[in-house]
Amino acid sequence: MRTNINMSEHTKPPDSDSDANFLGWQRTLSGELFPLFNITVANHPLYKSTVSEETLLRLRLRVPRVLSPYPETEPSPWHNLGIELNHPKTARGAIEMAGLDYAVLKKPLKLKKGLKEEAYATVRTDNDDVLGQVKASYEPIQNIDAFTFFDILVSEDKAIYETAGFFGKGEFIWILAKLPGYINVHGNDIVNKYLLLTNSHDGSSQIRVKLTPIRVVCNNTLTSALQGAGDIQIIYTQNVARYLEQATTILGLSNYLYEQLDVNFNGMAARKITQEQLREYVQALVPDNEEAENTARTEKIRNSVLKLHDSGLGANLARGTLWGAFNSVAEYTDHMMLGEDSATRLDSIWFGRGEKLKLKAFNLAQRMMM
């Protein structure tokens, strides 16, 4: 049986960029959550009908943005760094909407004495900012062109361009694209499915796509690494058909990996742990540094993770489980790491030491599952 729909502050007016209104979250007597929608297409046979997301997808209707079922949700780590997009239909539209449609040129640098290989700088044409130093073989991929391969998925309602932003002076840009559906952990803990699209101009890897699952209750960005998968290099080509083929491959791989994560996350939620096992988990995650004279920082990190397990956002949904232990690490990484500005922290969360810590926590949890 189902309980009544909660139609509180999550109700929203008709959305002209979708075919339905989000009504609210439905909760079954067993506690499982799922969203409900009202069809707004006037000439549709099910006009004004209340349906599930699965029904909208089956009818090939556009799914509107779903708001969090948890009113006290922590702001996302990219909240102040990205531009929320208004349902652009193309990557070009997303890039223009976010003000990232500047051009980048490669300019030769004066050869330094003793160097044999010519060096070049990548430079923004709108303000002459230098974005990086590259080799002669490097060719910049313009932001306006970088993600056109993904448009086919958006046009078929298999993804939505949701947020876009940049790091530094614009040497690294990103778009978060949301996939339909979500992972429902233990019936009432929602994890949204995202892909992170990136392009860089500093000589590092250029176009990449990274699985980015995000736990809704606290906006924790969870690790996507499954045996090295989940981070994909895109080969830019002028061959449009070949370029678009990569999107189909990415979608198939992403769906497969998210199915794997569904099994993993729910397995972690079902695995109970004792306080002693939790302490062992945290100590293995942040081991003693025998070379350090002061272990105060190590103890501070451990204590923060233990405290978040008991009282962090969403702790009531996962306390006493491996899922709770893993998410306490993710929440520490995403919301409590100190000594970094917002952009550096987000870089750490997605690619740097924060991601490495979450990957270690994920792998430790998987070993405990065995």
C-alpha cells in the first residue's frame, strides 16, 4: 500500500521545458520513496494523470527536474561555482548559457635557452589570459564544440544538461548531465545518476566523461570507480557519425556501471557493522603516520568521520551500516575539508585527494562485504 503524496514546498508550477509537473515524493508503507508527476501535455490521452517516472519514460515524455525529498539537504559543493542551466537542448546552448563560449588559441612561446622543443601557450581570445603551456602537437578543442557528441542523448531525453562551470581562469570547464532515474538505497535513500563532462586547455587530458553519483540527502558526491571504470576519455573527431557513436557507447557503459553501483550500495546498506568495526574501518582509512611527530590531524579526521556517521546529514538512513560508514567519509570529503577555496575543493572532490579518499573508503567497504 501507498501513503498519501507529500505536497509541501516541493510542489512547483508547470514547467514549459518538460511534459509534466513534479508533484512530490510518494512513500509506501514499507518506507520506499519514489517521485510522482502530473502530465501537462494538453492533447495527450493521459493529460492531468498522476504517473511515475517510469511511466513518463515509457511514454517518451520529458521528465522535469526532481527536487530533494529531504528539506534540510546540504548545498552542493558546486553550488557557488556553477550556473544552473534552464534545460538547454544542446551542449552549445549550455556553454553559451554558462558564459563559457570563449575561444582558445595556441600561441608560440619564446624558446628558452637550453630547450630543444618549441613550447606554446593556450590563450583565451576574449581577455588574453594564459590557460596553460602545451606541446606543438596539442590542438585546443573549443568549448562550443567539445560536447556536441552528447546532444543525441539529450534530444532523446536520456540525459539533461543541468549545471555548468569552470575552474581557474577557464582552463577547465565542466557540465553536469543528469541521467533518468536514480538508485534507491534501502528503500528511502536516493542517489541521483549524473555524468560529468569536462574539457581542458592546460595540456592535461581534454574531453572526458566521468560517472558522478550524488546522494540526495546530503549532496555527497560518491566515488564512481569500479575496477578503474567510470572515467572515459572522448576522442574528438571531425567525423560526426563516429563522434556521435561515442555517446551511445557511453550511455550503455554508464547504465551498466550504475546497475553495478545499485547492487554495491544496497549491499553496503544491508551490511550491519558494530562500533568496533566502524572504528577499525576509520583507522584503516586514515592510518597512523609513524613519521609524523604530531598525530592531532589524523585524530581530528578520524573523529570527524565517526561523528558524521552518528549525526551527519542522512545518518538516520544509514547508521550502523557500511553504507553509513562510507557516506560519513564522503560527507567529510565534500563538506568539511579545510584549507582550500571552493574551486580547489571541488577539484579535489571530483579528481584529487578527496576522490582518492572516497575510493579508498569504497574499496575498504567492498573488502568488508566479502
